Amino acid sequence: MNYRHAYHAGNFADVLKHAVLVWVVRYLQQKAAPLCLVDTHAGMGFYALTDKAATKTGEAKDGIQRLAAAENIPVALVPYLELVRKSNPGSEIEHYPGSPWLMAALARPSDRVIACERHPEDGVALRSQLGLKRAVQIVEGDGYQALAALVPPREKRGLVLVDPPFEETDEFETLAGSFIAAHRKWPTGTYMLWHPVKDLRAVARFHAELVNANIRKLLTVTLDTGRTEPGLSAMGLVLCNAPFTFETEWRPAVAALAKVLAQGPRAGSAIERLTGE
């Protein structure tokens, strides 16, 4: 695998993905019953934005660093920003917490975090960052393959984040197949599936495959920065079993992100339902 998230940590895609992740976990924690939080493509867990990899692309400056400097932040984004600032001892955003770090920070004593990582070097870094935390279990290997054995969890409640690198030409098919198989075993779990938006036809086929699998309660969240230079401009999330108030609270939040993180005049956002109840 050539993809290394260190080059993209804190970019616009991370901002939306992780802000939604934090909000959903906090919502689920309104009930006292324990949660299992699964991250199938965990990465290193924590990133220094001053490192060579991050400064080579500079993507954080148009992502988390820009959002952190903005005013009048929508309420839905506040819990995420609080955790990011908590991970930075100074006033500047020089470090970025990845999804397993955020899950571990959110986990209550009764909750459990399972972080899967395939890349050997990132796995070592992940274990160094989070391996000693009581609530965290680190699984070395392919997250797609691990997911089938991890659900349903003993906690019966929880969230699965599937955030693949999209290096392979059949990544959409693999993502759909892995999610559909997991959903059949654990239909009541909450799922978040991340994907880039580059080929609209590929995204449409992916959505159609999920709809044809007769999975209920699916919605999509899309953020497009309007970037015209080479590089990723837009991303999408597919949520399954999203909290009841998600659409109401996140429509203004994702619209605000589109304005704050815009890199071109065509920036925009959308939340749409793929399947109903």
C-alpha cells in the first residue's frame, strides 16, 4: 500500500468525516448502554502537521486550520473542534487527531474501541499512540476482512467507520461488499462509509449497489470545495442508521463547512436520502 494518511491529515475530508464521527458517537452515548466503536482503516492515530509529510501537501491549512480560525461555528461542529484543540497544547493547530484517537478520547469506561490497520509502519505508530489504553484493541491486518469477524459486537450497540484509501480500481465494489456483509450480520449498527467523489458514475453505481441490497435508513452527505487545481475536490459519506436528528442538525453544519472550506466558486454541499425507513 502506498497511501499514507499523514500526507492528508486534517484536510477538508477529515474535517467533515471526523466532525460527523464525533457528533454521532456523542449522540449514541446519550444512552448508558456500552458502545463498540470500530475503525477498519485506522492509520497512525495522531499526526504532527509540522512533519515533512504534512507540510509537503499543506492540506491542513485549507482544512482544520481554516475551520479553527473561523467564527460562528455551527453547534454540530463544536464537540469535534473541542477535541482537536484538546490535542494541541498551544493556540496553534499543529497536531491532528485521527479517527482512532478521537474514538479513544470519546470512549467511556464501558465502551470499547477496535482499530484495524494494515500498513506495518502505521500499525507500529498506532500501537505506540493508543496501545496502552484500556478501552482500545488494535487489530493488525486488512480491515475489510476483520470486519466480518468483529460484528455483531458483544455490546450490541455501536458504530463502524470504514475509511479506505481508495488505491484499488475496485475499491467501491470492495467497500460495498464489506458493508453489505457486515450489515447482514449486524443490521442495527450505525455505519459510516467514506469515499472520494471523482467519478460521478462510479459513485452512482456504488449507491445503487447499496440500494439494491435492500438496506434501509441510508443517507449521503457530500462536501465539494470547488477546487479547480489538481487534487481531491469533493468527498462523500454514506451513513446507515444515522441518529434521528442528523439531517436537521447537519444541513446547516455541512453548508457552513462548504463556505468556510471553499477553494473555488462551485463549492457546495448536500444531504440526501438513499433509502427510507
